[in-house]
Amino acid sequence: MLKLGTVFSGIGAVEHALDRLGIPYEIEFACDNGERRLNTSYEEIEKATAGMTNAEKDAYVAALYDAETGTNYVEQSYKANYSIGAACD
């Protein structure tokens, strides 16, 4: 089985092609920010997250994206069409 990881591939062109070709695959990871931009600067984030664990930093940044940019429609669409960590045939 092909194991797939995608970064900034949008809503799954590669996955769709594999589906159409009948090639079984498993999505190991997928990453895309949905073209969302933060108003908070990198420096402000670094200052605010100093001393936090990675999990705390992730939660802080996720909350910033939710507060400043709203719904990530690319993520929502991708997850509606594909299962991450599950086999697809």
C-alpha cells in the first residue's frame, strides 16, 4: 500500500487521482493553512508562547487562527473527503 503525506496540496488533487486510478493508499499526514493569514506577528507569538510546552504553543496558535481568521474551509473540505490515518481504496 502507498503511504501518502501532503503539504499545501489544497483539497486533495493527488488523493483524487489515486482514487480514480484505483491505487490503494493511506494518508499519513496532510497540512494546509487554507490561505489564512494571522494579524499577530511572529515576534508577538514568540513572546506570548515563551516557556510554553509544544502542546500549549499549538493550542495558542490554533486559538489565534480561530479568533483572527475563522473557519478553515480547506481543512473542513479535505476532512469531509479523506480520512487521515485510514486506508483508502
